[in-house]
Amino acid sequence: MTRKATLQDLEQLTILFDSYRVFYKKQSDIKAARNFLQERLELNDSLIYVHEQEGILTGFTQLYPLFSSTRMKKLWLLNDLFVNPKYRGQGISLQLLESGKELAKKTNACGVMLETEKTNEIGNQLYPRAGFELNEGSNFYEWTTS
């Protein structure tokens, strides 16, 4: 079952989130992960959906609200998607992606955008299957402080 995360999910969600960060080659930091997620949930500045199976959180996705000036509508950034490796291959990622798409429809947003590494073979096969289209007409630029 996929549902919106609550503060009661924080302990299990923290473990999933930390594993997600480690997947992207960040150092494990359970305390900081917990604080980050707790802040998102308390401030309501992102929406986190979790997939739960027999009381165990098996995956999550986190979306942040943005706006498209040219379309004059809300646009959701699907920033995080992770499924515990033990539960992969069961369609959980597709269910989580569907939750994001339903959110866009419910909030009258113009869509959902996401980014993944070119080397993320699983994601690059998954997203087109879920109806996402690769935008080859844009360049993605980034400026970071560190």
C-alpha cells in the first residue's frame, strides 16, 4: 500500500532515506537524515509517500513544489525515489511514481519532473515505463556552494 508519510513513520523512513543517500555515494548519517526528514514533515515543505507492506516501509518518494512561470502552474519535483533492495521487482517504484502523478493531478499542477544520473540503469528504464519522457531539448546546469 502506498500512502502519505507521517511523523509516526520517521524511524523506518530515516533508514530508507539514509540508504538512498548511500546509494548516491553520500556518507551515512542517520541523525542528520532523521532531522532532515522530521523538518520536511513538520514544515510540510515536501510531500513524502511511502510504500508499506505488513507494517514495514519498503520504499519512499519525496516531491517538492515548484512553479512554472511559462505555464503559470505548480510543478512537482520528484527529488527522491528509493525501494529497499529486498523488495525490488514487485512494482513498488511504479506505485510510488503513480502517487506523484496523482498528486500533480489533484493539485492542478502542470506535471512532475525528475532527474537521475545517466548511469542509473534501473531508473532510466523505469521512468519511461511509468510514462515519463526524456527531455532531450534542454540542458541541465547546476551551481553549488561546495
